[in-house]
Amino acid sequence: MTRNKKKIAILGSIGISIPPKKQGGIEWMVYYLTEELVKRGHSVLLFAPQNTKTSAELVPVCPRPVSEYKIPIESEGSRKLRIELSFLTNLMAEVLKRKNEIGVVFNHTVSGGIFAILEKLLKVPVFHVLHLPLYKELAEVFKKYNPRLISISDSQRKSFPKLNYVTTIYNGIDLKKIPFCKKPKDYFIFAGKIRPSKNPLAPIKAVKLVQKKLILVGKMSDPEYFKSEIKPSLTKDIVYLGEVNFSKIIELYCNANALLFPITWQESFGLVMIEAMACGTPVIVFDRASAREVIKDGETGFVVKNIEEMAGAIKKIDQVDRRECRKWVEKNFTVEKMVDEYEKIYYKILKEG
């Protein structure tokens, strides 16, 4: 199909680097989407930090991501938020400067609705990708300005079903970067930030019930929680490795019997689940939010209700065919499939003029 002269604008995250050096879901999605669109011959403008790695035309909006700024101890408590808002203002200004070049915008920023009025300013379609759960105040902004929304799971819409959802596009991963691993070693894994909402204490309790080994990886985002709840539970068979890079986490997934994912919040998607399944590693997940959309219960893992059921699923994890886990991801959660869905929106816009 003939490419339009107008460019696809992608508003990237300004929180951490693109692609991320360690953990990062939104940033991987922005990176994969941008690279695949360029590979397919589209002209892409990526609005992101200066140190972003991309094949697209980079429009820098800040020298480096917000997470890389060291805040002086004597600064006011809101300094990092104020820095982020300053960079989002830069981003808005840069987009408006290039408005005559842009045919469509995909907004991947976590901006709290700041860009809800962008379509009215640009006079071109703007789609806002909802990487995080909706909440009342944000939903009220979206209700007032009626921007076009893309959910990343159908479950994400349930709390606020009457907003202007255009479609659901599942996250996708690059399977060329992730090997299939037929035979695991004798341990289970938890991957996620160490904080109450990610619930790392649940898999610790579950493996103790069945006397299995557990490796925990993830950024320690709540040191007090770690000190009081997690550290006292660590043993020679339950270890915490901290935050690791992409190649290391893939190695750990490959060798694990299963990923334990005991979510207690409204997880919009759960990228770690498809990364693990791509390796052939089943997932045992609590029955919340997007769990039943991402996991095929009984075939690529188990959807459970509590710690006791998680322990029971651990005992029967050998019933899951690891090849089916890989096939499930190949069918539903690849970069190519994800970008196909973004292209459908783009071509629909072109067709409508």
C-alpha cells in the first residue's frame, strides 16, 4: 500500500530510557512499535528523551529520562514531578511545532490526561494508549474531552465502560530475542517491583507450602515493605536478585518451572506473563484484571484465587506443555501482530481522509 506523506507521531515515555536498560514495559512497547513501523516503510517521528535509541526520526524533548535525574536532598518533595511536567510541556510544544508534518498520533505517555485536548490543537487524529489502569479523576478528564482511547486489555475498560474506546491492542514482544526452553531447572520465579500491589509475599508463602525453590527479581520500589515483609522470609531456597537486565530475566524465565504472578491490583496487561510464556514457561496467576485474557487456563498455566490454590497449581505444573505456551504467544502476542493492529487504525484514518 502506498505510504502517506504525513508522518506517524509516537509520543514516548519520558520516565525511563527507550529501550529500557532493565525493567520497563511501556518503553519496550514504544521501542518495538517504532522499529517495526520504520521497518515497514512508514515515516515516524518519535518524541522522547535525547538518549533514546531508535531508527525513527527522533524529536528530543528532554536531555535524559526523568528517572536519571538526581534530586538534591534539600529540594522540595515535588521536584521530580515538576521536572516531569516541564518535559511534558516541552513534548507538547515540539508536537505543535511539527503539526504540519503529522497525520496521526499515538500517545504512549503516562501523562494523566494532559494531552486529552491535543487532537483539537493539532486537527489530526490522536490515539491515547492506556498502559496503566484508569481511575476516577482521569476518567472524568477523558469523559469531558472525549479523546480516542486504545486499551491494552478488555478488562481495563470495565471500571469506566462508557469512554471513547477505539479498540484493544494487546502488547507484543520480539520472539527473535526470546528463545524457547524445553527443559527447566528446579525453581519458580517472581518478577515485578517489590511493593505490596505486586504481592511478592504470596509466592514466597506458596512455595513454602510445597517446599520448592523461588527466585525473586525486580526493583525494590518500597524499601520498608522489603525490610519488614520480604527480607525476613528469604532463605537459601528463596532468594532475591534485585533488578536485572533483559537478557538475564529471559535466562531466568527459561530455566524456571513457572512464573508466579499474584496480582492484587487491576493489572492492565502483565508483560512479564507473555515474556515467560514465550520461553515456554507457564504462568500461575491470581484471577484479577487481565489474567484470563493473557493466560489460557489449564493450557499455558493456571488462574488461581489464593495462595493455597497457587501451591496446588505448583504441584501440577508439569501437566502444562511448554510448547503450547510458546505457540500461544506466537498466535496472540507478537510485535508483528501488535503493529498490524496499529496499522489498521492508520490505514482507516487514511481511507477516511
